[in-house]
Amino acid sequence: MSVVTLDHLRRPRVIIPVAIAIIALVALAVVFGGADASDAAASISAKVRSGEFRVVVTTTGELRARKAVQIQGPPNMQAAQVYQTRISSLVPEGTVVKSGDLVAELDRSAVAGKHQEISLALQKAEAQYTQAELDSALSLATAREEIRTLELGLEEKRIARDQSKYEAPSIRRQADIEHEKAERAFAQAKANYITKKQQSIAKMREVSSELERQRNQLGIIQSVMNGFTIRAPAPGMVIYDKEWNGRKKVVGSQVSAWDPTVATLPDLTQMESVTYVNEIDVRKIAVGQTAEIALDADPSKRLAGTVEAVANVGEQRPNADAKVFEVKITITTVDTTLRPGMTTANQILTASLPNKLSVPLEAVANEDSVTFVFRREGGSVVKKEVETGTMNENEIVVVRGLEAGDEVLLTPPANRAELAFERLPATKPATAPVARTP
């Protein structure tokens, strides 16, 4: 049988206050812990940095050779009235070829029908030329025979006239008339012969011109057909050309008379990055500015570059709403591993300002056209007006209002409406010199 003592009866009275005290301490810890966390979040800050301030425009571009030999189809397609055809075969992109190696074949179906048509026209022109030759020879031979006959008739009339001088006057007159008719007929026949000869010459020129035209046309067609087998004009690496929409020309792509280029052989020792800058940033970019180029294929590699050209006119790129301007950056670092078409990340240095104070963009606020920051002074925070200058993607220059090493908040404090506001002293305007009268 257990015995209940006085200590057992007093234990609940001791445990209950202790438990209450522990719960109170936990609650206070939670409350003050939350307040500390809130204060910590509100006290995210950064110090005013002093030193060089760089303004950089970052863009994405694509490598391209500055110089390249074009691999083209026949340049006289338009003269052959063949305005468009397709690529039927093409060596893989990146193939290293020697001069004269086969690169591509174009579809001959369009030009084959034209070749047949011109061949028939040439046969017709040759037949017409032969017919004209025969007609001219026959016509002139007949005319010459007629002249010879009239000449003999004239001789007979002359003899008859000479013999009639002993006849009666009427008979002599009749002989003179016949002789004169024969002379006139003979003269007319000779004139007609000259005209027929000129007509024959003109006719032969006409058919000869048509024959020559059809022969030239057939020669052009044959030249175009031969040009449909495209060979490398020089040694190098084959890089596919692009269509108007930016897609590369591949098997099945169209090749037109106005753009017969199928591929190129780039000079890999002279490369450039072609990029497009929006109309807001393009005014910061000028020829001669330095740039740093990184490759998506090898982010660890950094290449030096210089802005070579900035387009004066904007353009609308596919799948883009805003106008952009083409910028060409010449790569000054020689690297034989570079290949056309590689994607680049370009950082163009548009300005470098020495000995400037700067703060993160998040630290600067604006209210009623007044620019200010929240500066920490010991355990308190002051709302401080500042004068700002040039900015880049992350920071902004502070011209007046802060000193190097000052600490500014990156997020507004909870009691920002109660903080004191320190305004900048007004700058004195420059006084103009007083004009003195002599």
C-alpha cells in the first residue's frame, strides 16, 4: 500500500507555473524572431562604390566571315529565261573542298523543256535560211537570164534599125521605136536585177539574224545546263547560304536567277559578329567602340572585338515586333576554331567613366520628380535626395548626395513615410560678368 506524501501533493503546483513560463518564453521568441527576420529583410543594403563606371550594351549575334567566295549556279539563267530552279543535291555543310570539287546539282527539268524548244526553233531557222538561199539564187538566176535575153533582143533591134535606113521613112521610124523599146526593157531589167539582189541580201540578213539568235540561245541554254553542275571555285569549307527569311538553303530550296548563290567558302581568318540592337540602345553605339565576344559553344572563351559598322536604317526582323539596327563587330582575336553561324554573346563598351560613385538601381527611388535613396546612419535611416547621372544595366552614377562607403537600403523600410527627408543644397547659378561702360 502506497503512502501519499506532502511532496507529491505539491508537485502539480510547481510544474504548472514552469510550463506557463516556458510557453511565454517560446511565444516571445517567435514574436521577436519574426520581428528580427522582418528587420533583416528590411535592412538589405549596399555600399556606395567608387571607381570606374562602365556602360555596356549586351546583345546576341552570329559569327560570319568578313570575306567569302560565293559558290553560285549559272549566272545567265535570266538570259536563258530560266528564272527559278531547285537544289537536287548538296554536299553536307562544313565539308572541306578543293578547287573544282563537286558541291551541288540543280534540277534540270525546267531547263530541259526550254532546251527542246530552242532546238526546234533552231531547226526551223536553219530551214528558213536554206529556203531563203534557194529562193535568192533562183530569183537572181532568172533575172540574169532575162537581162541576157533582153540584151540579145536589143542587139536584134539595133541591126534592124541600121538596115532600115534604106527603107521608107515610116519603116525607119518603126525600127527606131522598136529599138527604143528594147533599150528601155533592157535598162529596166538591169534595174530590177539590182533591186532583187538587194531584196535577197535583206532577206538573207533577216533569216541569218534569226538563225544566229537561235544558235546563241541554244548556246546559252547549254551553258546554263552545264552550270547546273556546281563546282567549288576555290578551296575552303562549304557553308550554306541563307534565304531571305534567314533559313539556310538545303536540298529542295529554290535558287533564282536574281540570287544564284548556293553556298560560300568563308575566309576563317577574318571573322565578325553580326548582331541587331534595338532602337533604344543603338544611339549609344558608335564605330570604333571595343567589345568582348563570348561563344555559346565555349563560354569560357573570350574574344576581343571592335564595332566596325552601325546601320543608319532600322529593319523589321522575323518574329520581332520592334525595329532593330544591324551592328557589325570585327573580331580582332585570331582564332582558327571559329566557324560561321556560331552564336555569340556580345558586350559592347559604350562608355567608361573613371572615379565615379555608383549604387545599384534598386537603391534609387523617385517621387514627385525628386530622386532619393534610403541612407543608413548608424541605427537609423534617412531619406536622402541625390542627383544621378549615367546608368547601365545594374547601377547608376550618383553625382551629388552620397559619399564613397555610404550604406543605402535596396528595399524601402516599413516606416519610410515617417523618415526625415534631407534635401540637396541648391547650386548657385553662374553669374554673368557685368558689362562696364568706357
